[in-house]
Amino acid sequence: MSTIRELLVELTGTSEYADTLGDDVDLAGSGIDSGDLVRLVLLVEQRTGVEITAADMETLRTIGDYESFLADRAVAGSSGGA
Amino acid sequence: MWLTQLLERNRQCFADRVALVDEHRSVTWSEFAERTAELARGLAGLGIARGDRVAVLSQDRIEVLECYFALARLGALFVPLNHSLAVPEVAGIVERVGAVAVLGESDLLDRHPVLPGSVRIRLAFDKPAFAALGTVAAPVELPVLPDSEPVAVLHTSATTGRAKGVTVDEGSFRAIGLGWLAVARPDDHVVMVNCCPLYHGSMVVSLTYLAAGATVVLLPGFTPQKALAAVERHRATHMWLVPQMLRFMLRAKASHSTDLSSLREVLYGAAPMPPDVYADAVARLGCGFRQVYGMTEVGGPFVTLGPDEHPAPAEVAERIPCGRVVPGMSARAVDRTGREVPRGQIGQIVVRGPGLMQGYWDDPAATREVFLDGWAQTGDLGFVDEDGRIHLVDRSKDLIIRAGQNVYPSEIERALLAHPAVRDAAVVGVPDEDYGEIPLAYVVAEDGTGERELLTHLAGNLAPYKRPRRIEFIDQVPRNPAGKIIKKLLRDGD
């Protein structure tokens, strides 16, 4: 299971929500509470150490977006980037 | 006329200054006033008239307030809808108020392809037809309306399981607005980031700051990152949020890298401020704090505790006092018979004054029930201290406040009982660090009924913020001889 799906399981307390979501489904329209989406972003920051800005938020709509974002940051981090 | 007068005065005094900002654009007072008049004429051209109800389904953006002011000019009633409500919840509200039009954002309107038969106009803010409204219509004479004219129907969660519409008039806005302006004294140099949804009674706070000529920055849904960025970008002096938002904001990494030095005051309300959040905020933000205690039925924010009255974090044992009632309104603590209790003694907080609602929409029985000898019952238990400050200690109502949003357990119980396999259900609020409280459901169900099945059922009928995260299956719901659920047993047993 991907990092983001694991965090969604942790937030919602069940694997059922995360299991049924496709990578390209807009999370905001998926029936999850808006507060839980806020908590997801904070949890991503806490677990990965990556800062998410307001500009980043514009691009983070799906599980796939989050995974790509984290992968990019990991590459940037390992190559000495910001 | 309060809203119209507010616009006329601010257009005269601050014509080229920014009134509203959202993520798409900003408008000056002059532009805001002109568009409002234009929109009023355009809506009149579509046949919307005095007394009609117009529902608005949108995240916070400038068009929402333009509609609010435009409808008030026509004498039509603004009915804001919580965009997170499930399809049957939205349909229920639209049907009960008999809305003739639904305006809003395309993607939200698209979630509701079928609306009740009363709706004959459907217009999206982000389509050219809305922008063109009023720009080519023949001039329409706009009426001059008294303050007693109902201006909005704001919806709250209700014990009956169906949202209740609170009908307010311009007199209510005027009373609360003037009282608030007298004590909080915002001026036209204030820039306030409004983190709270405009579909909520809390929007009266923004209206009041607009009345002072302040600039209000609207966010399309709260995220800590967007709120922090808005403060930095607009050099905001004030923020309006619920304590859980403040907790999230302080937890975000961006809170360490954002310039928040412009902040002078953080307004908070709708839920108790957790002492740890307050202490953290005081230490890190270095600004003043203003508490807002309000209730939609009372016209919005009727009690406030200013920055100078806030205790030092170390002095906060459990709760910060709510503050004093604003001029023009009265509040007191009473016993079960409605008699005022002595200072320091706990009673129910009741409120009286020109800010009170006209009543619940089409529900005279519920309206009678909420008033006690002319005083509106808040359902909150508290006391008044020697300095006239109100302190809340508990609730007499069976209510869950989840991140500032009211949820009546009965609403969830009713939705659960609508499932054919559910024989009985009880919902209680349990503490939650992030949300303050969350609902937990106890269910007696047919053998073989699963949690997933019931959560899926609830997802189709209730907004996400009302849904319990967990369902506990039990053999019997504890009830007293009168059949009333003994919730204390459930809470204590969890």
C-alpha cells in the first residue's frame, strides 16, 4: 500500500475508503471530510518532513498527485536540491 | 436597508479601496456597490421578486456576497447552503424553503442535477450568463425596504434530524453590527482573512467588519497553508476562525516560514478554545485574541471577550470566559422557570434584543419552543460573573460541536434508523484532539449487518462532517423508563 493510502487509513480509521479510491480520483469530491483532507496534508508533512505550501496545495488533488509530489521531493532531496 | 446603507456609505467614503478579495479577484467598494445594483436588476429581470427565496451553493467567493447584497435590495431571501451536504439534505432544504432559484459554482451545482420543482432558475457563477446579468437589462426600480424585511434563511442542525431555517432580518444585522462595532472598534484599515464559511451564521462577523469599511479576504475552503499565505500576501491584521483551524494552522510547517507580523487580532469562536492551542498561539503569534460567542438564532455574535480581557495562558484552567454581551443585546443565566439566577450561579444562558431571529422558517412550533418569555434559549449552561462576563460550562442540549459545526445526534440516529437492518441507534459525542468532538454511533442491527454497509448508507444521506467514523454494535440501547436514551452510560462505557 502506498504512503498516502496508509495515511488515509490512519485518518479515517478504516481501509475501506482508501481501498476504493483510484489514484486519479479528486479527493475533495470523494466524500472525505474537508477536515480530514487538512489532516492528511499535515500528516504528510509530519511523516516526511516535507513542507507543503499554498502553491503546492493547488496541485495536490489526487492520491497520484501526492505520490508524485513526494517522489519529486525525495529525488530533489537526494540530489541536494531544495 | 442596513446592507444597502453599508454599501452606500462605504462607496462614498472608500470608493477605490478594496472591499473584498477572493482567490480569483478583488473588488473595490465602488465596484462592489455597482455590481450589487446591477445584479439586483438582473435578478429582478429574471422574475425574482420580494419574498422569493434564492439558494446559493458555493464555496466562499465574492459572488456569494454580491448575491447576498443584491437579493437584499430586492427583498428576496438569501438561503446559503452548506456545500458539503449530501444530495438529499440539499434537496430537503431547497424544497422546504420553496426556493425559486439556485445559484452557485458549476461543479457544486452539477452534484445536484435534479432539484425540487419550485426551482425555475439555475445559474452558475462561473458562466457568462451570470456575469452578464443586469448589464443589459432595462433599469428596474429597486424598492426601499424596512429593516423588518426578512433577508436570509440560515440553516442549522436540529434535534428533529432536519436542518432548521433561521429567518433573520436586516434589523438583526444592524443590531448585532452596531453593538459589535461599538466594542470591537474595527476600522477601515483592517484586513480580515475570513476562514469561516459564508453559509454559516458566523458570516455575520464578516458583514460587521465590512460595515466598518474593512477589507475581507475570502478563502475557498480552509486549509492552513492557504490561510497563512493569505495573511502574508494581504498583510492581514485580523483573522476569523474556529479554534480547530488555529490548531491546524500552528501545526503546519508553513507557520514557521510565513510572515505573520501584520496580525493584530485573531478572532475565534463556534467552539471552546483548547488551552494548549491558546498557549501555543499566544507564544507564536504575538497578537491579541478576541473570542466570539454567537448563535444563529440570536443574530450571530452577541458576546465578545477582547484582547485586553484575555487571561494569560498560565491562568486558563479549563475555559476562557466568553466575554460581555454587546451593547443593544441582553443576556443572562436563568433557572428552569426562566428566573434569573444570582451572579456566579449556573443557569441556562438566554438572550433578548433586536438581533434575535424572526423565527424558524415555516415552523412556528419550533419557534415557540426556543423562546422563554421573550428570551431566546441558547441551550448553553453557564454563569455571569461579577464583571458581567459570561462563562460557559456545559450544554443542556444534546449537541455535538465538531470543529465549530453543530451536529445533533438525533440527525445521525434518524439516518441510521432509515436503514432496514437497524433496529435501534444512539449517537454520542466523544472527545477528539483535532475536532474537539466527534460522533460515535451505537447500533442494534440484524445479524450480519456490517459497519461498512452502514457507513456507506450514511455517506449517501449525511454530509461528511456529520458521519461517525466508527460504529459500535451493541445488543441493546440503554433507555430510561420513559424511553429516553441514557447517553451517559454510552459515553462512560466507551
